[in-house]
Amino acid sequence: MDTAMDTAMDTAVDTAVDTAVDTAVDTAMDTAMDTNNNNNCIIGMCVYNNERGLPSVLSNIVAISQSKLFDKLTVVAFYDASADNSYSILESFKTEHSNSGSSAIETVILSNKAKEFRMSFGNASRVLDKSRTMRIAAARNEILNYMRFAHKRGQSNNYFIMMDSNEYACVGKINIDTLRDALRRSDEWDSISFNRDAGYYDYWALSFDPHIYSFYHVQNKDDALNKMVADMATKLNASRHSHTLIPVYSAFNGFAVYKTSMFLNCSYSSFIHIHLFPKQLLPAKILNNFKNDCEHRKFHLEAIKKNGAKIMVSPLSIFYKLPIPNPSLRGPA
């Protein structure tokens, strides 16, 4: 991406993340304030036509709350206009768990009421492309906006979790012991994602030496992907018994824990920001196309460049495999 495009995209993202979130966020911040505890956690979710997965995902969130690994848990769901019952599922969860004693979970629902995102490019304003990755990046940035508002108002959240709400990534029963082990070793990472019993699947978000660039954006895509899958399997197998964390440049796999302070000055983008990549690791034959990359890659690379963030993958499974997975699922569960 040339300098002009990089500058335009950086300006657009900066403008987007500095824009005030809607009134619902401001109201929620007035009622969801806890300034005394600093082991609080926000779980961010992007929700769009996810009624098949949401009940299981929310059940896992309840399990996290009941584990007492965090002093306080807040769910921030960015809801994009859906054609199913996703919103009513979120509202029911919010009502049921807002007053459940010591295991209470504050739930904030951010809505994309206009059904579009606007980002500023210089003096012009244009509607953000409706492509999936750009919309997800914008949604995740609104969740980050919520956390920035929380930080400015004195609400301390040492951690946040990004968690997918689809029908396969986070629907198996959560392994609390794996999460507990990761938090116990928090000095080893700034972001940690995990393996899964159903298998590692999120190779699009994954970057590690020498596979740092999107396999969709290089020549011989299939060869690049196959080599990446084989190399990651080798790393996971080698680390499984020792529980050694695997250093990477980017990884998500549906569920990742972050130290808030290391990522608040970063943002998601579906554009390839070439200046964030270590030049010595860039492949020789990249395509002249810098759009529609996985939104997580820019987020992680920016945290590394700005803050020296340590991005790690645990070889331990965070979700158990479903006893009888539905063959119609879009991914392994």
C-alpha cells in the first residue's frame, strides 16, 4: 500500500475510533461503574444473525463469570441489524444476569442503528464498504470505543476478551482450567489465544515466522495455506506436553484474551497496513491488492509496533469438542 493510502486509512481509523459512541453507551457507563477493582474484564462480541451459536456462547460467558477469575465481567455486544432472533437472545440474557447476585454480568448492547458506518477520508465522507471484514473491523472498533470511554471515566478493566458468537467457534463447553492457566501465566503474554479440541481453524488471522502475510494475498495461495497449516500443526504438537506458549505476530481462533493497556491505542482494519510488517519477513511475491485482509492482523501488528506487545498461542484447548457436531456448521466445533 502506498504512503497516501496508508495515511488515508490511518486517518480514517483514527477518526472512527475518536467518534463518540451512541447514547446507549454513555448511559451504560453511568450505571456500570466499578472503580475499586482492577481485575475486571470486558467480553466483546460482534453479533449478526447468530441465533444458532449465541445460547452456547452466552452459557460459556456465565461459566467464566462463575469461575471468579475476574472481579467483574461486562459483556459488550455490537449488534448489527439481524434477520433472526439474535437481539431478543441478547436482551433476555441481559435481563436474566444483570441482577444475579455475586455472579451478575453487566451487558451492554451497542446497535448499528443506521445500518452503515461512515469514515472520513480527507475532506470527503463516504460510506464504508459493506464487505464482511470491513463491517466486522468497524464493529470491533466500536467495542474498543466503549473500553476507551470506560478508561477515561475511571473504570479499570485489566483485561478484555474478544469472543466470536457464531455457531462453531465458541459453542463447545469452555475449559475453565485452560483460561485459569493462561491468567496465571499472564507475565508471558499481552494477548493469548488458544487451540481447540475440534481443531485449529483460524489460519486467516494467523501470522508467524515465516507465514506473516495473508495467504489470500500471495501468489500460489493454496500452497501457502497448506504449508502454514502443516507448520502450525508442528508447533502445536511440539508445545502440547510442555505447555510452552507459541510466539506469533497475530492469532485469534475465535477467542482471545488481551491486556487492555497494551491495545487501547490500536484499532482493527481490513486493509493491509504494509508499514506494520517486519520487512525481512514479507514474501517476495505479494499481490497488488491491500483490501479485505483479516481485521485481527492489523490490530496485533500495530500493538507490537507501538507497544512491544507479546502475542502468544496456547497449545491447550479452550473449548471441548461438541459430542455430536452438526455437519452443516461453517467450521469445526
